Amino acid sequence: MASKASEPKKEVRVPVSSDNDLVTARREGRFMAEQLGLSSSEATLVATAISELARNIVSYARNGEIHICLINNGVRRGITIVARDEGPGIADTKLAVQAGYSTSGGLGLGLPGVRRIMDEFEINSEPGRGTTITITKWTRR
Amino acid sequence: MAVPILKQSHYLIATIQSVLTDADLVHLRDALVDRVGKFRSRGVIVDVTSLDVLDSFASRTLRDIAYMIRLRGAQTVIVGIQPEVAFAMVQLGLTLEDVATALDLEEGLAYLDQQSRHGQQGV
């Protein structure tokens, strides 16, 4: 099918280096989630998850990027968010996603909470090599 | 964008009017804690009706506001948490713990009136 001018955006990249960028990332995420056809509640979950991931970038790595894309695996459609930074990395990723774990005096709800509200969650990190977190929410049916 | 704080008799009303950065929230916290003394306010209402995301930082900061205001001798009530925001908070496991909440501004004012009546009766 030929692409039309009105065709919705399939992906957006938001550079993240300050708390202003969190607002942009949240807004883009909500917009994309609604474009995908997620309910308002689900779009809020996606926007909240993005907020947590983007804040981790600002707090721990200073600079990074939130990459949001609409995907289709042939069976289902979904929204994937990749949060990538080249910060200090996480030595123990298993520990980082455990409830109650926090190194920043936060609530320790960030990553475990994000994992709980998304359908898929993957974290790749090495000390000194940065962190990449990939989360996905699928549409129902 | 800074959050306007309105003084209404013994209360302060902060209405969050748009998307809020972390810095705005921290600024709001400090301003409220300061003004509750300046105006000798008995209660603070934080209206979050137009907030479409309340994440862990925002929840923590709202809690901090309520606790700091309590230490200054006044009451805080958070009003206007939207249904989707409430859903996301519950899913994420975020809580405001024992911070008072009310449906909207009207209910928030009623709550503060009730609290100050109790205070006067020494209950």
C-alpha cells in the first residue's frame, strides 16, 4: 500500500537530558499509544512507564534517548519503547528490577513497577557500558 | 511552568494547570511550605485534575508536601486525581499513604473545613 501523507507516525525519538524532556517523552508516548488504539487507561500506563524510564536516564546517566515505535508482529500490534543511555550501567540487573530496590533514595518502585505494567520488559546493562531497557505493550485481540 | 498558588481565607489552593516538570513540583513544594507560614494558612489544597501522569517522583513529592505542611501545623488535601491516573498508580504500586485525598476542589474545601472544626473543638 502506498504511503499517504496522513499516515500516522510509526516511530519517534526523544533525546533525554533534562526533566523537560520527560514531559516531551510522556506526551509522545501517550500520543503514539492512543494512535495504536490503546484505551486511555493503557495510554496512561505507557506514559507513566516512559516517565519512569526517562527519569532513570536523567538521574543516573544524564543523557540518553527514548525511542518509541509502533510495531506489528503479524499477529498483534503493539507499542515498544526503548530507553537507551551510555551511563554507568547497572551491575546487577536482576536486583534492579526487584521490588523495593533503589540506589537513589527513591521508592524502588521504578523498574519493578514498569515491568509489572507492561507486557514485555527486557533490560541489558553492563557497568561502564550503559543501559538499554525495552518495554512493550500489545493491543488486546 | 510555575503553579499558581491562590490564597482563599485560611487556605492555600495550588492548581496544577498543565504538564509539570520535576523542577516545577519541587518549586511548588517549597513555595507551599513557605507560604503556609507567611499567610498563617490552616490548610492546603493541591488540585491535580489536569495532571495526566502521576509517576513515582510526583507521588513522592506530593507526599513530601503533605508531610512538610503537617510539620508546619496545617493540613493538606490532594484533589482531582483522574480515573486513569488512579488506575496507573495502583498498577504501579504507587501510594500517597495517609495523605488526604478528595474528589474535587469542593470536596477538598469541605474536608479542610471539617478538619479545622475538629481542631477548634480539640478533638
